[in-house]
Amino acid sequence: TQLLEQSPQFLSIQEGENLTVYCNSSSVFSSLQWYRQEPGEGPVLLVTVVTGGEVKKLKRLTFQFGDARKDSSLHITAAQPGDTGLYLCAGAEKKSNTGKLIFGQGTTLQVKP
Amino acid sequence: NAGVTQTPKFQVLKTGQSMTLQCAQDMNHNSMYWYRQDPGMGLRLIYYSASEGTTDKGEVPNGYNVSRLNKREFSLRLESAAPSQTSVYFCASTFWTGGSSGNIQYFGAGTRLSVL
């Protein structure tokens, strides 16, 4: 069974600080996605990374896929209160024919003004 | 666009009662999924339907059944609810093409279920 370990599980920081969330596995994934979830809503996709070593930027958010496609990170620069939410990584199984995703436990981010 | 619609949004059950959670998508997606979300455990897959007419167990299927009624609708049934099934349930859908780039899953807003 493929597992994704996310860390930290909870992060509380001041506005303007930088942070990094990690998503690690001993298994190889064909791609990895990051979702953001706000209270009372379902997760919404932020980005998909496919190639080992790939880096994608979305405004102040930088996503990286590990060279071996076993891990990923999300870095937020100068965090804003609007970044508050639950961040989930999800891996697509390497030999899946179902479209299933494996989700990490999530990182709850609180950005205080 | 409605996307993925889940009903009801909230439900309180007594132990042993049954209920069906409804999910419908209007994006012509072929694959649909039911997850449960518990604190500190992310999203765990209960059942999925890779295409109309097929359903398969996920990571935590015990105590649940599903029906893929048609391409649009995928329901989740609790036959005899237990307190351990208190959770937030999410339905998701995607257009699975079989590629390796990963599919975007679109989620409903969730059903918050309490079993007393």
C-alpha cells in the first residue's frame, strides 16, 4: 500500500513569514497533486507535478517534485491570512487504471495578521 | 456550473439507522469517488467507480455500500450506522483518460454526518 506522509500537521505563523510543507513516501508516484481546502468546502486543486525535479510556481507558492518522484514540497513566501487553510498532497498510483489518488494527512496552516 | 453536488449537507443519525448520501456531477466525468475525512487522517477512499457500471472497494469500505446509478450519480449507503462512521464525507469526480499525468478530482462541499 502506498502511503504519503505530510509534515508538519499543523503550522501557525505570522503574516509575512515563509513556510514549507513536506510530502514524503517510500513509493514512486506517476504524479503528485496539491489541494487546498477551506472550512466547509471540498478540496480544490492547486497544482499537478509530473516530472521528477519539476518546479512549478503559483504566485507566492512554489511546488517541487522530488527527482525520484517519491516526495514533494510546497513553499509559501510571505504568507498572507488568505493562505489559511488545509493543504493536502495526493499521489497518483503508478500503475493505476482507475484514476485513484492517495492523500496525505494534510497540513493545517494558520496565518495570523 | 454546479460541478459536484452532495446532499444532504448535514445529518444526525442514531446508531443502527440507515441513510443514503447522494452525489451528482454535471461534468460528464466517467470516474467517481467517495471519501471520508477525519481529523489528522486526510482523505480516505471508501469506494470508487472507475466507469459507469463498475464499483470497487477503496481503503475503508466496511459498513458502506455504493450504487453507480448512471453516469451522473453515485450514492453511498450506510445500512446500520455506527458512531465510528461520524465523519465528513466527500464525493469527487474526474474524467479519467488513463494517462500518467494524473487526473484532477473535483469535490463536492461534503456531508457532515454525526452518529449518536
